[in-house]
Amino acid sequence: MFDMGFAELLLIGVVGLLVLGPERLPVAVRTVTLWMRQLRRSFNSIKADIERELNADELKQQMHNDALMASFREAGENLQESLDEIERELPDAQYDISDIVDSTEQKKTTDD
């Protein structure tokens, strides 16, 4: 975690032995070790929470994208149905327009 080698640990042990003495050094080492474990657990817990949140955000985004794609597909299908209906009605409208044009031409010829 701190990237310390054997020489650094030995130096810390010697300084601790000189400062604390042989009676209090084992208690101090246990206390520091306990703090390090708790710190590592807290760090791992926070890291796991952040990863869970990020995954939840990614899932929400994916669900939103899926919903958008579904609505686009539905709109495309509705548009295709409308186009198909227009294609079916187009010949009838063409005949109706032809009838109207013929009747107006006949009216013109009879009026003249």
C-alpha cells in the first residue's frame, strides 16, 4: 500500500523501539495494524459503493436508451402503416380526380 521495503520497515521498527520501548512497542504495532485494517476496509467499502453507483447509472442509461429505441421503432412502424394506407388509397383518389377533371371538361364544353 505504501510501497515500503524491508529496510524502511526495519528503520521504523528500530525508531519505534527506541521511542516507545520494548513494553509499549507490541501494543503500538497492534494498534497501528488495527487502524490500517479498518482504513483498508473503509476504503474497499467506499470503492464498492462507488462501483455499484456507477453500474446503477450505466444500467439506468441503458434502460433509457432501450426505451428510446422502442419508441423510435414504434414511430417507424406507425409511419410505415400510414404510408401503406396512403398507397392503398392513392389509386382511388386518382380515379376520383380523373372523374372530377372529366366532369369539369364536360361542363365547359356544354357551357360553351
